[in-house]
Amino acid sequence: MAKKASSYIPKTPDVIECNIEKTLDVLGGKWAFLVIRELFCGTRRFGELQRLIPAVSPRALTSTLRHLEDHGVLERHVFPTVPVTVEYKLTPKGHDLHKICHEMKLWAARWT
């Protein structure tokens, strides 16, 4: 079960390991970066994300959202409406990925 965003306190590492496996475990999914990119703009509903990322199937989007929620990158808020309304937003941990995404975008602009 995922922790609440308010319980996430970033830590300053004593030693930085010489690998990026932990980051890739969280962000390695095919759709993760695109979902995170859309959530940098603010809270989104499932249907909005699906329209903004048209190539993703509903099943793949659901899987990606669950994975990111399990890793504390985003929060899922359910509203008791008919039909049920579900919104997703980045946690502080998710917002902390902005610099990484920006650097990757710059790299691609320079080298591809």
C-alpha cells in the first residue's frame, strides 16, 4: 500500500550509489514519462490523460498510474460521484522529477 504524500520526507544520501536502477525501476515504464509530463501541468482525470496521450491504451494507462502511485510519485483522489470521479496529481516526490525530465529534454534537443 502506498504512503500518503504528507509522510514523504526527502533524505540527503550519505553515499550516492553508482547506478540508476532505483530510478529506472520507477520511471522505466513505456508511458511513465508522458504521464508525469502531463501531471507537471496540474491535476488530471483519467480521461484527460488518455486524450493527452492518445497512443496509450486504457489498460496500459491504468497500469502506469498504479505503478507510479505505488512508488509515491503521484496521488489518486477518488470522489464519491456517479459515475466515480478520479483525479491524479504529483506528490512532492513526483515534482522532484522535473529537473531530470528537463535535462533529458535538453539532451535530446542537442543529440537527436
